Amino acid sequence: MKKIFIIANWKSNKSQIEAIDWLEQAEEMEISLPENKTLVLCPSFTLLADVSFFIQEHKLPIYVGAQDISPFDSGAYTGAVNAKQIKEFGDYTIIGHSERRRFFNETDEILKNKVELSQKYGLKTIYCVQSKNDTVPEGVDIVGYEPVGSIGTGQPDSPENANEMAKYIKGKYSFVQFVLYGGSVIAENVANFTQQSYIDGVIPGGASLDPKNLFGIVENS
Ligand code: PGA
């Protein structure tokens, strides 16, 4: 059975109380994941410690990831949260989400530094691209294909097109093992994507904010 990743991207949402409430609801749902599915929850930096302690203590089948990392190592970089700090609480990080590129002016060079640092500290990277124009840095093994027009719009890309893009990425970069699709994924449409032969999972944003919606996605994926 092929491996499926579900990367839940909370984006800039949730207070500490809301995050714990989400986790408590998830625990009550007594979810169990088949071995081929990996669920990664990516909250804001301020929530990483609480989320990761809760998951460990209550033995939930969820990995923790960050939504971004600093392009610098530790040092005099005010406001930045670096890969080594994130590794204390999580195993994954998203890098290059289109919202980072668009609202924070992140360039390919900045993103390349982030990828190098995530590799240095052993974080698994989900590297996002929007189209064939974005290049993938050497050594990235998980890529997220997220067309901008599909993010938060309720208008997902067609599964056939997403599959074609996933095939293209795997063909162009021999080091990429997994390609995920992101953009308006919900429980009702997730299977259309995960059934495609070149797609290895999904990145739900809005639908991950409610555990019922997210676990619907996990179940149907
Ligand atoms: P969405 O976001 O599911 O809300 O469209 C996906 C993403 O940006 O990762």
C-alpha cells in the first residue's frame, strides 16, 4: 500500500486554549491511523511546545511540524526561530509556502538556505511549489504542489492536473520521493487526489482547523 502524508497547516490561527481544545477533541475521537498514513500537525511557533507535549503525553498518532523556519542558524537574528529550536518539538517543517513567498518576499535563495538548515538539523521538509516555474532545492524528498488559485478558495485543482504536475516534479528531480497536493482539500474531495498514481498525500489548511474535518480527510485519503 502506498504511503500517504496528511500535512495539517493551521497557518496563523489558534490561541493556546483553542489548540489544546482541538487536541482534546482529537483524543476523544480515538483515531487510529493505518501504518501507511502519516499525519503531521503544523501549528504556529508559539504552540509548538504545548502541542508536542500534549501529543507525547496522550500518545496521539500525530507528528508535529513547523510552518516555516529561519533562513539563519542560531545567533543574532532577532525574531527568528531556527531549525535547531524547532527540532526540539517537531520532526517536520513546511518551507516555501506561497504565502511566505507572497507576503514575506521569500526568494529561491532564502528558501535554499532554509532547506540546508532543515537538513542540517534533521527536519523533514515539505517544500512547496506553485507551478513548474518554481525549482526544488537539491535533496528535498517531499514536495507540496499548491496552485495559488486553489488555496483557500474552495476551488481545488483538477486531480488529473495535480497528478500530471506530481509526475513532472518526480521526473525532473530524481531526489523527490513524495509529491503532495494542497489547495481546498476537504473530506469530500481528498480521495480524488490520493487515488492518483503520482500523488502521495495532501496539505489541508482551512479544513484542518476543525478536528472532525481533518479526521474525515485522514479517513477518506
Ligand atoms: P487550504 O490551504 O486548504 O485552506 O486551501 C492549503 C494550504 O495553503 O496549505
